[in-house]
Amino acid sequence: MNYFPRLHCFGVWVLGDQLWSQQSALQSCLLPKQQTPVIFIESLTHAGQLPYHLQKLVLVWSAMRHFAAELRSLGFPVTYAQSQDFNTPLLQWIEQYQITELRVMTPTDRPFAAWLNICESQSPGWIYPLFPHPLDKSAITLTSHEWIDTPLAE
């Protein structure tokens, strides 16, 4: 019998362009796989904002479903949600698993990263630590995002 309360419950949100088992948010969890809930969300609203051809969207969602099945077979408790938005299934999942810390690998999609920053500032007690993306431009160029994002003077 466990007499120690669980202070933190980590959950991992895997995005559609982060589908490999070595991704940093998954690797950051030291708990056994069975104690690390993972969520995937297909958002129709977000999909409508992307400049994707319908076939590419089908390919991304298919890859997400296959990776979710792979993680499930490895022992992770996986939730796969299809929704109009991200908020509804995400908040239900956080409540269901009593998530106190939501872990996300840094998104490569700037509008999504901005949305995530807004969510973090309005979060009801849980936080979004962002874990580095291996293809992060600052990691590749060995410089800061600020320098890269600053337009050239000439």
C-alpha cells in the first residue's frame, strides 16, 4: 500500500509533427510508462487554419493514430481525441488524470506556440513546460531565437 500522496501527475501532449518515442516531452518523464498519460488531439478548427492539402491532413492524422497505438502497446495510457478544438478534450483529460504538469515538446508551428503561451498564462494551476525540439532552429544555428527573428537592418 502506498502511503505517500502523489504530488505531481505528469501528462504528455504529443503533437502531429512529434511522432517518435525519443521526443523530449516523453523522454522527460521518469515515471513508469503506465503512470504517464499521453494525449493526441485532432482539432478540426486547427486543421482548417493550416495550409495543408486534405491528403496531407489525412496522412498526419493517420500517423498520429499509428503512433498512439504504438505508445499504447508500450504500456502508456493513451487518449486519442477528435474534436472541434484542442481545449475541450485537453481539459477533460487533465481532469480525468488529475494532471498537475502538462509536458509538451516545443511546437514548430509558431501560431500554435503562441496559442500555447496564452494557455499557459491562463492555466488553472497546471503548467506547460516546453521541452526542446531537436530541429529547433537555435539548436541548428547555435544562436538565439531573438537574433534569428530580428530582421536584418540592411
